[in-house]
Amino acid sequence: MSGPSIETRGLTKRWGNFTALDHLTLHLEGSKCVGFLGPNGAGKTTTLKLLADMIFPTEGDCSLNGISVRESRKRALENAGVLIESPEIYPSLTPNEALEMVADLRGVPARDRRNRVKEVLAEVKMSDWADKKVGRFSKGMKQRINIAAALVHDPEVVILDEPSTGLDPRGMAEVRSIVRDLKKSHRLIFMSSHILSEVTEVCDEVALIDRGKLLFYDTLENVTARFSDGHSSVDIGFARPVTEDALRTELGSVSAVREVIPLAGNKYRVRFDGGLSAQEQLLETLAGRHLGLVSVAESESALEEVYLQKISRGD
Ligand SMILES: Nc1ncnc2c1ncn2[C@@H]1O[C@H](COP(=O)(O)OP(=O)(O)OP(=O)(O)O)[C@@H](O)[C@H]1O
Ligand SMILES: [Mg+2]
């Protein structure tokens, strides 16, 4: 096996009669970021906790870098950084103090600790705050220190459970940019998220889970290409009400148009076949009709469409 890896084989977790995770078999390998998507209660945190040996599986097994978590917990987790349910950092500590303690616990040799803490604070863009007390930090800054704590022993496998949830838009953007940079350093990142745009922006691959079952795992490109079926769509807005029928009539001459879907306000989503030239023809036709076209936006990400399709169908 080459490069960092995460593997689960028939991994199952039951709480009494309830199956939280149902025979999950997944093999992630190489330096990349894999997004782990699914609705509330799908089994994401359960999976990540099983990988981190925070709970025991009912059936099945998992390995990190080819080492079984059940058989050799210490060796398997040695090379993994985990952030699940962000812990509170003691408020009167500084990042330097807190991270040196974590480095000690994670077995970083005393002579390397200072340097390693410095490197990891740079990675989470918190170098300027190394000697300030954590108690006064914003939620986003605390989360960056938590990410630094997961990285302090320079692990190859990084497991993050919704790292940007609960942060304001700026905090989310910061965490996202940090995760994006982590990829560059030969790591396998497995990150659960609810935010589809975040996964699209940060991840190379995506796994979707629902009711404890894996629905698919593939590259982001394959997932969106496979399910979007060659369609594209744009969202268009008008200055005044335009009826659906009127819009359909006006667009009748554009053969690429497949579907017109009303959205909120005076907005519509237009689905069409083909790429940019079809989009050009569509928009130029509309602009020439003087219907009061005032805005054009890319539709929600293709991943969102796939997600809604798969989750609502429940297959
Ligand atoms: N200790 C427990 N006892 C009983 N049921 C549990 C326990 N922990 C989790 N569950 C159940 O297992 C299911 C999966 O939970 P999990 O936390 O893995 O979901 P999730 O995908 O992380 O959801 P979310 O997006 O809300 O974080 C849920 O229905 C949850 O209620
Ligand atoms: Mg969860």
C-alpha cells in the first residue's frame, strides 16, 4: 500500500436495535481531501469516532495506514490527527503552552516540540497569537488552535468532524482555506461536512452516506458528471413578474432548453443541454425580449443537485 490510507470493512455500529452504521466498506488512499456528506443522523460522526477508536464497532473493522485500529490502537492512531467535537482549550493557556502539552502527549520528542508548535501555528495562520491567552480568542481562532492540536505530531491521516460548523462566515472561510492548504502537505484528509459548497471548494472526492449506508464514493468530477447527465443550469431574475408560460414561450426558439423551474421572487432556474454556447444563445435571446432581465447566476452547485436527488429518493 502506498501513501496514507483509511479503510473500513463492513464497519457496523448498533445502539440496541438501532443501526447507526450499516456495513460501511470504504477505501481512501493517497494525499487528498475526501468530503464525508450526509444528512443529520446519517452516521458521519459515528464513522469518524470508530476510526479514532472513541467507540467500539458492533461488527467489522477499520485500519489507518494499513494498521487495524482494533488490533493495534496505538500504532494505528500514532499517525492520525483527529478533531471531533471540538474540545474547550483551558482559557488561561496560550497556544504555545496548550500545543506544547498536546505535543508532549502525542509523543513529539522534547527537543522538537517548540519547532513543531511554531510550524503548526503557521499552518493554521495563528503565529501572531502564539503567546496570547486562548480565553480571549474568537470561536474561529479557537477552532484553528484545535486544528493545530490535531496536526501537532505531523500526522499523515487527518480526520475532521465538521470543522467549520458553528463559525461565522469569516471563520468558516478561514478554516476552509486552512484545510485546502493541508492537502498540499502529503496528507489524507477525511472531513465530514454539511456544507456542499465547502466540499466542492475543498475536496477532491466525496462519499455520501444516509441512514448508516454508503450511497456513493467517487471523485467530485465523476459524481457531478455522472448525475448531471450533461445538463447545465442558470438562475435568472427579472425586475417584474414574468409568468412561467410567458417565459417558456419566449424561450421556445432555444432548442437547448429542457426545463423552466420557478424559484422564489421573480426568479427562474433554466435547465439546458450543452455548455457555454448554449448558455450564450439562451441569455442573448432572453435579453433581446425586454422582459426586464436583471440578474443571471450560476445555479447551486451540481453537488447540491446530486445530494438532493440521492437523499430525497432515499436510494
Ligand atoms: N450513544 C448513542 N446512543 C444511541 N444512539 C446514538 C448514539 N450516538 C449516536 N446515535 C445515533 O446514531 C445515529 C447517527 O449519529 P451520528 O452522530 O453518526 O450522525 P451524523 O451523521 O454525525 O449527524 P450530524 O450531521 O447531525 O452530526 C443518530 O441517529 C444518532 O441519534
Ligand atoms: Mg455528526
